[in-house]
Amino acid sequence: MTEEQGQNYSPLAFIWGHLFASFSAPDIDLTGRTALVTGGNGGLGYAAVLHFARCNASRIIIASRSLTRCQAAAQKVYEDVPSYRGVVDVMELDLSSFANTIKFCQDLNADKGRLDIIVANAGIQPKPETFKQTGDGYEETLQVNGLATALMGVLLLPKLEETAGREVPAGSKGMKPTLSIVASEVHYWSKFPQANAPGSLIDALNDPAQFVDFNERYQVSKVLSVFIGRELAKLPAVTSGKVLVNSVNPGMCQSAIRDNMGPVIAWIFNAIAWSAEKGARNFLYSSTQPTMPGAFIHHCRETPVSTFVVSPKGRETQEKYWKECLDIFRKLGVDSELDRAL
């Protein structure tokens, strides 16, 4: 077997890519399919919702912490895509709460409908110099972008697998039910200092003394996103060929993130950032096109991950992170759900 090759991705390559990269949204008919977008009420998530509406998905589920915002977004879909005749449903999902995340997954698993696409887009970027823990006792970025996203992925794999056994809609034959974990190109730049800490990796990530700064924490959280995609791709629903899991980079897109930047950096950000519509083309690609299990999608194509991720230390860190995740999940009272997926 050929050893997997990683790559470096310099800030210069990042700027060049944002100035000149060109890629199109796939042309696909999603009639009969159901797509779920977490964090789908605004920004990149809402742009993905609009892509699915334009592709005629029969049902779109928008999930976020605010049902009110979800409902407003659901109504707006019909204004922004007047030709859309499908159903837009809304669900509450708060990844900063394990209890809420579990309830969300249980409700979806009990739903009698299909679930063909999950774009796990919900995530946060910590505010400058802010270390904040959730009610579950974990640093907020670690839980939302890492632990709870991984938990949701494990708990919903059986639903995707069940959908794989149903009749395939005529307009999108060959497409597997797919989970896309939203990652980022910033994972290339993470120094991941906690990977060298003795003892528990998650304890190190949850230690205020090892927080470093908000930029590094966000980069680390996106390494964890890549880890999650690669570990979920090892589970039976994926290795059996029924379900597909990957991770996807939307690129730097215009969003409220710039509100935390100084005026000069914000100006540069606005000069090179893509529209949310362009960034979300990557979501449509990753969730509807055939890719290798665990692949990283960048500019609507499979792209090598960072050299750290594929290095011996990176592989060791990934396996350690996943084992500790499962240890945490086992304490949440969802053993039967975990056993179905694992």
C-alpha cells in the first residue's frame, strides 16, 4: 500500500488560491433526497441550503441553536429560490450541550424519512483571548467543533446507512448517503502543541494554561475536524461501501468573523474572501460526488491533508483523540446507539 502523502499550504498559496481559484457547483438533481445542514440559518450554512434548493432536494432540514432563526431562514429559502417546491424543516441543535446533541440525533433517527446528506457546518471561532467552558465542562471550541460534532457523526451514521438501503431516487443514481465534516485550510497551519503533552490529549486541550490563543485553538479545532472525518470513515457503515464520510474546506468566506479583526486585517479579508455561495459549492461537491472515504475536499477536489495529519505523530494523535472521544461518549448513556455504529 502506498504511504499517504501530506502537503504544506503556505499563506502565499492561500492568498493566491483565493484570488484565482475557479470551480463550479456540481450539476445534480436531488429530487427525492433529504439534506441536513447544521448551522444552516446563516452564512455558509444558508448558502449550502440554497444550493440544495436549486438542486431540487425534496426535503431540507435546517438545524441550529435558534429555532426562531431557523424558521426565518426556512421562509427565506422560498424567496431566494422561487422555483423550489420541496419542504424545509427546522430543528434545534446546540452542540455546546451533549444532552441537546443526543436528543437531536435521537429525533432524527426516529424520523421516518430519508437522510441522504449531512453537512456538519455548525461551529464556532473563539473570540480573542477568551477561554470559555460549556455546561458540560469543556472549552467551547473543543466541544462544539470537536467532541459534539464527532458524537453527532457517530450517532447519525446508522440513519445514513438505513437510507442507503432504500430505493435510489432516479435523478441521482450512484450517490451514496454522505456526511461531510466542515474543516478548513487553516488546519495546515496548526502547531498543535497539545499533541506533545503527557497524559490525556482532551485534558490538555481543556486546560486554560494550554489554550495558547484563539487563532491557534481554531486551527487545532479544524485539525480535529479532519481527524473526525478520517476516523468515521473507518466505521462499518463506510467500510461496507454504503455510506461516505469526508471533510471539506469552504475557504475563507465573507462572514461576521471579520467583526473581530482590526480595520487593516478586515480590509485584506474583504479583498480576498469569497462569497458564501462560492465557498458552499465545496459542500455541494463533498456531499454529492464520489470521493475516497475520509478525503479532504478543497476547491471542489480531493486534496492532500497537512503533513502533520499523515505523519506518525499525527496518526498517533488522531487515534488518541478518537479513543478519548469514545471514552467520553460511553459516559453519556448512549451505549446502544454507539454499538450500532461501531
